[in-house]
Amino acid sequence: MARIGIILGSTRPTRISPVVGAWAQERLAALGNHTYEMIDLAEHNLPFFDEPASPKSGVPYQHQHTRDWSELVSGFDGFVVALPEYNGGLPAVLKNAMDYLFAEWKGKPVAVVSYGFGAGLKSAAQFELICPNYGLVLVPAAVNIKLSRAMFDAEGKISDAATAFADYEQGLPLLDEALGEALVLAPQQD
């Protein structure tokens, strides 16, 4: 069984990526094809890229936070990104986390669960453009959640993700299947 990391693409205090990620994790894990584990960028406290050499150079990482991040990412066979859209783009914290590594991403499949009041389509499009630069294999299945005010409670939180995201659930088995197919092909893509 492949180990898939669900990367929470935001660290903002008001983020909903933990809600989106937990919703996706629960449903994807229930399919029984892969194991899905959360990777919360807020727990890794990566500063803006500060390594003295490019990750593509192969020079050993100088900072412990980079070595820790490398070890974590290396342990996964693929990824799902809970991807918000902020001001028409993907979050800087996600791009920064990706920029720290290269070999650890190379050849691994990645899928997107984007969200926003425009379904996160602009951030998903930007993410698609950058994936080849890391050697990531973007799978041809995604879930794009169009947020609406009705999904939020009086405190501005999504208290019932199952109901709020019910219309998007049918896309998750396709995403899971696409990851599985990409994992089979991954050794051939190096």
C-alpha cells in the first residue's frame, strides 16, 4: 500500500486547509487503496529558503529544518495538496516548502484538492505549471471545491465538512485511482 501525504497548503490562522485535508483524508483512506497522512506546513516552520545551494545541485543540506523536511517528504510515495487560492494564486508558504527540495519530489505523483470562492482554479493552474520544475507528476484528476457563504457557520468556520463538500465527494475515488495509476508508472518516469 502506497503512503500518500496530504499537504495542507496554508499556515494562515484562519485557514480551512485542515478541514479540507481531514475531509479528503477520511474519504480517501476509506477506499483502502493507499494510506493517507497529513503533512501540516504549520508544524514545520520553514523560513524563507535559506540553503546556500540549490536543491538541484545535490550539495548536502546545511540546515536541520531542511534535513527534517527532506526526511519527511522522502518517506512518501505521492502527495495530495489541499490547495487554497489567495488573491488569485497559490500560497507562498507552499511554494517555499516545495522550493527547499528537489530529489525528494522527483518522479512522485501529486493530486490537487483546491478550494476557494472561485474553486481554487487559479491556484490549481499555477500549481500545474510549476510541478514539472520539481519533477512532480501531476495526475489528471482533481477536486475543485467552490466555497460559498452557506458552508460557513456564524463563527466563520466550516463545522460540517461532510455536508459542505458533499457535491465534491464523487471526485475523490477518481483522484485515488489516478494516484494509483501514476504510482505504477512512476519508476518508468525517472
